[in-house]
Amino acid sequence: MKLFRNYLNKMTQPTNTSYQSNNEEVVDEEYTFDVVGESFQRDHLVQLIKKYKSIETGELYTTATLKLEPENAFDQTAVMVIIDDLQVGYVPKSQSGMMTDYIKSKGGNTLQVPARVGWDTDSPQPLVGVRLKIEGF
């Protein structure tokens, strides 16, 4: 896990760069909410990277759907993270209860948020991480 955290920190080192996407400026430092369990969803993440032809860029900006999963046997407040109908991870269990309340306060069982998928382009088998931008959480 420490390696993964170091990798994510490397991805989001402060820079003066940002890019335009859909006429909206994106700043990496705004993507601060870590998703967990991505290693179990590696095939899905690789599918997304290939679909958007982002292999060489090392990052993909998109929209994630947070979906309540009350039937989860391990955590009744589990919140699944989905991108393009593919599960890519979960909200950490330590924050799932608060996130469940937050999503319900928005009036539903799902919530769409900006997402950043990142990986090390120098590695032949890179870790793939997902971070979210969640306003007001």
C-alpha cells in the first residue's frame, strides 16, 4: 500500500499545468479522494485506458458514478465506484458510512463525480490508481 500511496503522490505533485476538457479547466490537486480495491479491477481499468487510447499519457480524466451497495455482505454502507459501466473500486470502508449519507443527502442512490485514472507509463505492469474530486465532502 505504501508503494501505491507513493505512486499517487508522484502523480499529483504540484505543477503549474492543467488542461482543458469539455471547456472546463482541470487541476490535478483537486482530485484528492482515494479509491480502494483498484488492483482487483485491473482488467476493467485497462479496458478503459485502451478505450480512450490513453496508454501513453499516463492519465485519464472522466466521470465516475458512486453507487450505494447496501446488499454488500461485508459492509452495508459500501459505495462502489463505476466508470463507463465498469466497476473500478470502492470508497474506503472507513468513509463509506459518511459517503452513503452524503449521497443520500443529494437525493438518490448514485452520484456522479469527476475522476482521474493514473498510471506510470515507464512501468511495463503499472499500478493503476483512481482519485475522485468530490465537492463538499
